[in-house]
Amino acid sequence: MAVAEKDVTMGRDTISRSAAGAASTSRAGLWAGRILSALAVLFLLMDAVMKVMRAAPAVEGTVQLGYPESTVAGIGIVLLACTALYVIPRAAVLGAILLTGYLGGAVATHVRLLNPLFSHTLFPVYVGVAIWLGLVLRNANLRRALFAARD
């Protein structure tokens, strides 16, 4: 691990070039991550609240997917808890992992029912991509861990 690192002075702060490259992101990237995360969170919160409140469209949709009506509120509570973890910065990675599992179950449900691929079956995948891309763009430690040079 004999990599020479040059120091770069930026104002009053001195940081190493390799650390800056792994962790830095543009303001636009940071805001893109925040916006992607916010859109995903708003969608998931709306879905979770509708399920917890047992709103007619949520109950009907869940029953049409083959789940008993008695499970709707419980599914909503699980989704609400996973989304809450994702919103808390220190627990965001755990929240993203749990949401990935939740969304994987949604994909499996649509595959089982032979629903249309791009509009139904892959929609949870689109939400999952927004969750992870948003998190990676706004979390320097995660970027550092994912994109660290392999020896």
C-alpha cells in the first residue's frame, strides 16, 4: 500500500487528494441525491399511511394482489418503519437494505400474478434504484466504502 498522496490545500483545510476524490460530490450531485431520496420517501410514506389507515384503494389493491385484508395495516407499519430508518441519516443504509427486501417482495408478488413487466413488475425496482442512488449521492461514507480502490 505504498501509494503516494499529495496534499491539496483548499482555503484553510488540507485534505488528501485520494480521500477528496472518493468522498467529494458536486452540489448538483448532492441535491440530486436529496431529491431522489425525497421522491422515493414521499411515495413510500403515502403508500404506508394509506395502508395503516386502511384506505379503500390500499385495501382493495392489496387484496387484489392476493394478500388477506387483515394484513394491510401490518404491511403498512413495516413499510413505515423501514422508511423511517431510511430517513434517519445514521440508519439510512439499514433502512435502504430493509426497503430493498420489502420492494423485492413486491416484485415477487407481481411476477407471481404475471402482471405487466415495465408498469407493474419493475416499478418497485425503479423505486429501489431511486432509494440507493439517492443514498449514494448524498452519503460520502457510503461512496467511499463502495468505490474504494481494491488491492
